[in-house]
Amino acid sequence: MNATHHLDAAFGALADGTRRAIVARLCAHETLPVSELAEPFEMSLPAVMKHLGVLERAGMISRIKTGRTVHCRLQPDAMKSASEWLARQEAFWSRQLDALAAFVETDNDEDLR
């Protein structure tokens, strides 16, 4: 899977609020059974399983079966490329906004003269 595909998969997976909530719940726990992950959501277990499938295909979670229980765990490396991409975008836009602010301040100073 190339870098572009990783980014597309990560941002696609995180585009849905339910999946972001699942990721947030897993951030607070090392691992959670699927049944516990599904508790706060007003949807069927099969619907939650579809969301977990999207996250798993994006490489963001792994599922481990222990006996009859399936546990989910975050895979933090999947977020690394997305986090690095966002950091580059933030740096670019910060420079752009700083340049705009400097321009506006310079323009305002000249208008006051």
C-alpha cells in the first residue's frame, strides 16, 4: 500500500463520526471487546461491525479473537502518515497566515501615515 493510499484510507475511515468515536474509545483503552465498543451506539451490532471493518481495512485497528470474544486494538502506525501530512499542512498554512498578518499590519501602518 503506497503513501497516498494510506492517507486516503485513514481520512476515509475518519470521515465518519461513528468511526471517530470508536477510535476515541479505543484511545482510552488498550483493548476493548466489540460488545463494549458497540454499547454507546444506537445501531445494530452488524452496523458497528461494518464500521470496524472500515477501520481495520485502513490499518487503524486490529481484531483479536480470544475464545468467543473479539477484542479491538488501535494500530497507531496507521495514523503516523496522516499525522505527518497534517503537520506539513499546518506548517504551510501557519506561514501563509503569518505572511498575511504581516502584510495587513504593514498596510495598516502605511495608511496611518
